[in-house]
Amino acid sequence: MTTAGDGTPLVTSVYPRSTPACLCRARGILVCSHPRLYSQPDCDSGWDSARERYFNGYHLYMFSAADSPYDLPLYPRLHPASQHDGVSLVRSATEFQQRFTLGTVNKILLAAHDTEAIYTLLDTQQIEPFIDLNPRGAKPVTVGEIMISPTGVPICPNGNEMKSNGFDKSQNRRKWRCSPTCGCSTAKYGRTYHTFSRDNLRMFPKTLRGSEKWKLIYKRRTSVERSNKREKLDYKLEAGRHRSTKMWYIRTYGIMICQHMHAWYRSQKEEWDLLKDVFRPFLT
């Protein structure tokens, strides 16, 4: 199964709510420095880049089924609003792998998660990541006499980009080739070069970044954004006035159940309409 992950702001109450853990108020002491119990300890302030404003609440990180035509949600996780998407992914992915036992996740589609540590984590979980590159600060790397472009494509000594010539799964490496007409090698077959995924999972992914196969798989990444949109706008997720993390989880899971029920109905709509026509005489 292929999953997609993304975070979205979840705005809650502006002011925190807490109860005292001492008996000072009963003794007539209205102001004290004793610890207090907060019903939403995971809430704090964060920046909403879409609305361009600060907010108080959670950072909801959601996994969705990217292969599903109905953009079905799989696993929600509430994080502090100030937490970055990359940190939320690490915590959510580890918990999701431990709890999800209905099938095997072999691909995950992400955006704005371009860091080598995330590639390494997902590789240890036997999940192939599909992540777009962050062009900021990207520089070419020279290995021997071969230069590697910021997008992970070898450049021959003549300055031409080499062409991919297949992936060797037995040795986990990709073969690159320059045609004999390039003139960068006297070999009859032309210059060849191998890049190993284990050397840099970010630069040398198993599925060639930018290839037709990569584009076909990665275009389903927006399924998680559509799923988050249905939860927040269609099912009014942020309309809740709850004062505890537990109730926000109950509301989130209730909305996810509605999404699955709606997809179940849509997938069997023709059968339901047929049953209506069959039983219509008996109902009237």
C-alpha cells in the first residue's frame, strides 16, 4: 500500500485552561506558584503559513491511503502547534508502523520533508520515500572526476548529464551511461557510472526522481491534502469547543469514520439504488 503524509494546523481555544493541583484556594490563597493540571498539555502557539498568522492549538499530522480513489484517512496524530512537519512525521510514522497490522506499507509520499535523516528512518522501516527536493542550498558534489548535480544526476567530464540505464536490485545501484558520441571516453560502449542508494538515499533513490514512474506515483501525494480539507471544511473539525486532547481525538476519529462510511456508500451506490427500486412497492 502507498500512503501520503502531511500536517495541517488545528485551531483550538485561544486561552489555556487548567485546574490547581493544590488546596491553596480553599485556604484563601488566591495566587500561588504550585503546579497546575492542563487538560490540553500538547497545545501551544504555532505559525500557520497558509493563513499567514499565529494560532493556538495542535499540529494535526495525517496519513492517508494514496491508492484510494476516495482519499481515505488512515492515522491521525495530534502534535504541538509549534512542531515542524519533519518531527511530526518521525513520531507518527513510528507509531503507525507499530499499530498498523492490516497490510504492508511499501511507499510513502511526502512534501517539504527533504532531509537525509527522514530517508534513513523510512529505509530502516522498509518503506520507499517519494519526496520532492528542496532546491535551497543544493550544491553539486564531485566524486573523483564525476560531478553529481543537485538533483542526483552524474555529469561527465564534458559537462553533459548522463542518462539512466536501469537499476540493479541485486546490488542496489543505478547505472548511468554517456553515449559514445559524447567523446568523454574512448570506450566503444561509452562512459558508464554507478550510483549506490546506500551512499545517499536522498540523492540516489530507488525510483529515479523525475522519471515517468516517479511522477505517476508522486502525483497522488495530494490525496492527504484533500482528506484534510474534507475533515476541516466539510465536516467542521475546527468547530469543536472541546477542552481536552481526548475529546479532540474522539472528534477526529468520528469524522474519519464518516469519511469511510461515505466512501463505502459511494462504492456501492449502484447496488443501493437497485435495492431501493426493488423494495419501493413494499415501502409505499
